[in-house]
Amino acid sequence: MNASRHNPGLLVLPWLLLACAGQKVAPEHAESELDSEPVASGPVHIALPSESTALRDDRRAPILQVSAAGNVVFPTVYGYPIYPEGDAAQGIVMLRRDNWGSVRRSEKPDEAGVVHEIEEFADLGCRFDGVRENANKFIPLSLTCDLPPPKAMGGAKRPVMGSLMAGAKAEQVLKDQSVEDVFLGQWHLKTEDFDNGSGLGFFNTTHGQLAFGFSKKKLQRFVYYFDPNVKGWQNPTLWVKP
């Protein structure tokens, strides 16, 4: 069977995508999860960094930050806001532009035959994964950053989030101050293999889900899953070649 470039029916929710890949997800506190999910109540101003590479190049600065502005919850990766609206949407443009020199682009079909377009930024240890429907429409699925980061970015000595380091245990993630403040120190969703030490734990954000991946009970990566229902993520200006 030839691989197809897109199948919108598959691009629904992150845990459905994970299930297609052979990972099952079990909701935690499912009844309260919908009530606690952040919902935007109106326009929110989110500032872009005045020097786009300053936090990226600061080896003492955490790679990941989780911020709340009003009712909006969003991540910042290497100082770049990952946000789909207003001026802050330029965070993705800046991340791609500033690090384009190390990018490797490839295509890979998944088990369902959908061809994924992957941009891997070797200098950051991060990659975008998505589906290109045509020249003007790219549907981002995820942004993954492996841990620890490359040595040039601080390696194993650079904090992941707050004072949290690569290799941390799941319970240490829940004790991070921003996780306690924004997510009340509880996972919103977990893969079924999570309790065995080699799965994913999820937090809901306003425009997607933030997941922490573990192997042998040690933190190995974090992933931001873009909500496919948020049209701002598919703005063509975010995904053109810098």
C-alpha cells in the first residue's frame, strides 16, 4: 500500500495518535480533567524575547518553562513561546529561523500510512513532526526535545524546567513549582506503561498537551502536542522556509 500524505480523520487527539503507534493512554482524574482544562477567555498579550537567542544560549536557563497569562497556559522552549495567536505566534518562526543552520528535514510514513514531515534541529535536540497536506498547509503534530540537550546547549548540567534535571523521576516533575502552580501537581493523563517507568505523563494546556517521557523511570524527553483544532497552528507563515 502506498503511503498517503494526509488523512484528517487521524489528526484528532494526541492520545489517539499514540494509540495508533501502539501506546495506550489511561486518563487520570478523568472526571475533573475537563473541568480543570485551561480555557482562554479573551485576547492575552504574550511578550516575545527582546533578544531571540539570549535564553537559548544561557546554559543556566531552563530549557522549558510553563507560563500562565490570565486563563491561558502555554510552554516556552529555549526562550521561544509556543503559542498560536497574535505576535507571540512568531515564537515558532523565531525558533525555526534562529536554528535553521542545523536543521535536517525528512519524511517518514507512520503505521497508518500517513507521511510525516520532520524538521530536526540538531543544535537543540528538538524536532517538529507534522503532516503537509499541500504547499500552503502544514499541520503540526508535535514538538519533541530529547534530554539531556546537546553539549553546546549545556548538556546534562542544564536544567530542564525550574531546577529539574534530565533523568529526573516522575514524582520530581510533579513537585516542580510551575507544575504545582499551574497544574496543581497532578498528571492529567498517563500512558498505561507509565507506572512501569517507561511511558508518558500529560498536562493539558490551552492549545495542546505537554507530555514528559520516561524510560527506566528517568526523564528522557518532553513533547508538546499541538491541538489540531486550533487553526492558528496551521498558519502558513509559521512553517515557510526561513
